[in-house]
Amino acid sequence: MIDRIQKLKKQRNAVILAHNYQVPEIQDVADFVGDSLGLAYHARDTTADVILFCGVHFMAETAKIVNPGKTVLLPDLTAGCSLADSCDAVALAKWKTENPDVVVVAYINCTAAVKALTDVICTSGNAVKVVNSIPKEKRILFVPDQNLGQWVMAQTGRELILWPGACHVHMMFTHKAIFQLRQQHPAAKIVAHPECVAAVRMLADEVCSTERMIRYCRTSPAKEFIIVTEVGMLHRLRKEVPGKIFIPGPTDTCNCSECPYMKKNTLENAVAALENLTPEIVLTEEIRHRALTPIERMLMIGR
Ligand code: 13P
Ligand code: SF4
């Protein structure tokens, strides 16, 4: 499978971009593995003809929006996102009509149709910077993740109107389960994604994007870390930060949390996608064009 994918990559002049939550074997064949922001920059800047995007649908859509001349493939088109599903474009359009003077900041975990209705996009890697770039007197609606939105409010001191969306994977982590695990590992640092609920975030030594988790664990003098996010993250941490111990954050019912959407991509369907040049991300030019402006604003603001 690995040989086939390498051969096909050359034949198709393809680049493989993978999110930190992908299965280890996909991360190991990818040209770049990273968070949503890093993936957006790589997708924009690639000179390859084909982008094999191993992540979820909204991420592959973002790649198509920023680099429309490329063929963007997603191994399984049903690799969605519960958080993106929690904000519907029709409902957001209605809200905007009723609240015309509010600036809309959208977390990148939303559909292209939602992006097209927003003023600026952010990721967990730059949400604080993006919100801080908006004039103080403006009212802001933050969609779709209420947990990330609450965290940004605490970091910026800005009042945000929050869309009531959430990620079903990060909502599973509980204060009780993380607290009990820390008692067994008193020297461990807790690193949590901002999509976790406030009761979990308050236990964390560091709350950050998946990419920043790598930097934090590498530079911290601690030897042991409890990683409170999707379990795929631990593969990169173990590979790139050797000699340290990484423990998956538990929920009340299991010792690790998997995103079922991220796990839809496999080496088999990745090979098939490169072989057949399908399933491909297709967007109307109207939506793509409108979604591009808020993404470009974010890319200008940077990390
Ligand atoms: P990151 O941008 O931090 O990688 O997060 C993406 C995501 O989907 C988290 O659930
Ligand atoms: Fe979406 Fe949550 Fe999966 Fe991230 S972990 S892709 S937010 S469902």
C-alpha cells in the first residue's frame, strides 16, 4: 500500500496533506501533517496538481477554496464534522438579517456555505489574534464552537455572542475523569484542546491547537503529559518528542477519544482516491469566491 501510494503520488504529481488526528499509517506517508491552519497554508502554497487531503470535509473544502486550480481529493466524502454540522448556513443567514451590524467570526470547522456568510475565519491556532484584530466597539458573533468561543472571551476580555455548537468528541472529556487521572500522574502536565468544556479546560496547564501541543511538549521540562484531544494526536507527539510519556485523556467511558469522521480515511481509500482521482471536492464558483475573502483575512493575520 505504501509503495503504491508513493508511485501514484509521483504519477499524479500529488501532495498528501494530513491532519494530526489521522491514523498513524496515513500520517507516515503524508508530505505534511499539521493543524487546520498549517494545512490551509500548505494547500494554498502547493505547486502539485493534486491535493490528496486526509482530514475531514471542511478542511478539504478550505484547500479547494484557497487553491481552486488543483484537484482536491478526500478519500471518503462522508468524513464530516459534528461541529461543522452544528451551524447551518440558512439559520446563520437568518440570524445575520436580524442582527445586521454584528461582525461574524467563524471557526474554520464550518462548511463553505457558512464561511461565505462570515467576515473572518479563525482556527484554534489564531482565534485570539483574529478576535483582537477587530475594533473594540464592534459586536462579534462567534460560530460554531461555544467552547472555543468561551476560551477566546477569557483570553481577550471581549464579550462574544456564541453560537450554541460543539464537537461531540471533545465534549466527551469530563472534569472527573481527567482529575482522577492526574491524581495517578501528579507530575504530568495536562494539555487540552480549546474545544473541551470549561470544566476540563480549567484543569489544563496548556490550552492550545494541535500544532502548538507539539511545541509545548517539546519545550516543557516535564516528562509526562495527559493529552486531552483526539487520540490520533499522540502518534505525532511520540514520533517528534521522543523520550517523553504521552497519556491519552480519558472520558467517563473510555481511555481515549476517537473522531469517527477523521478515522474514515484509510490507506486503502487514499490509494483508491489517487488511482481514480475521485472523490473530488467540487464547489460552485459563487460560494468559493465568497468564502475566500474571510479565509484570506485569516491567512493575512497569521498565527
Ligand atoms: P486544530 O486546528 O487544532 O488541529 O483542530 C482541528 C479540529 O478539528 C479539532 O477537533
Ligand atoms: Fe470535527 Fe470534533 Fe472531529 Fe474535530 S474532532 S473534526 S471538531 S468532529
